[in-house]
Amino acid sequence: MVAKSHVPCIRSGNGSGVAAGFSLIELMIVVAVIAVIAAIAYPSYINYITKTNRNAATACLMQYANYMERFNTTNLRYDQDSSGNANALPALDCASASQTGSSYTYAFGAAPALTRTTFLVQATPLAGSAQAQRDTTCAVVGIDQTGQRYYQGTLTDAAGLGTCWKN
């Protein structure tokens, strides 16, 4: 912005007396506008990251549920293979540190326990992680052999399930 000034100013190279640059007030206004935008945008960004991580974890749970169904098809039970070896969750790519593994850990749930006919796979935010601190609404999410989706150990809150499990 070019403006004439009645006080001495830094002159441009052509000696016309026109100020070259911004006044302190103009710079302060720009800083204030940026601060307001950042105050609004940062919490929204953090919320977006939290939801994205949770959605990635629920997608990974679906992959684990698919694994369990394939295991059941092959062995006619969820808890052990045909040789009697206990079923352990494999290290799927979706659970690697480069995907959801830096925010979540995956394991069989305690209730219903892993049996011949039932399973529950859960994704739990890693203790001390940013996801564990931010995602207090849903936290632990899970899926069982019937396809029933869980969060925080409940399946009675349809609104919560809609929030925690996006289709």
C-alpha cells in the first residue's frame, strides 16, 4: 500500500517522497487476523485428525473381522486351528506403525471371550498417545463375530455408534 506521509519516512529510490512498505498498524491488523483464523482452524484440524485416526482404526478392525471369518471358514472355529494351535491376531498392514499402529493397538476383547463360536476384536488407543488424550468419546472400538460394532464397551447407544463407526 502506497501512502503519502507528513512525517519523515524512508524514501523510495526515485526520491518522490512516497513511503515504501507497511505501517505498524497495518502489520498488527494482519497479525490479529492470522491469530483469529488460527484460533478457529487449529481445534478443527485437531478434531479432524482424531476422527481420521478413529476411522482408520475401525477400517482396520473390519480387516481383522475378515481375517477371523476366513480363519473360521478354514478351521470351523475361531479360537484355534485344526492342529489345536491357539489363534493369534496377525500383524496386518493396516496395524503397522506407518498406518494406525502409532495410535492404536489391536487385540481380542475379554467379553465375549475368544471361543469356538465367538470373537471380539478391539482397537484401543495407545496409552499416552495423542489419540488416547483426544478421543475420549469413543476410545476403545470393537467388532464381534455377528458384525455388531462396539465403542467403550457398549452397543446400546445408537447415536454413539453412529459417531464412532462411520460407514
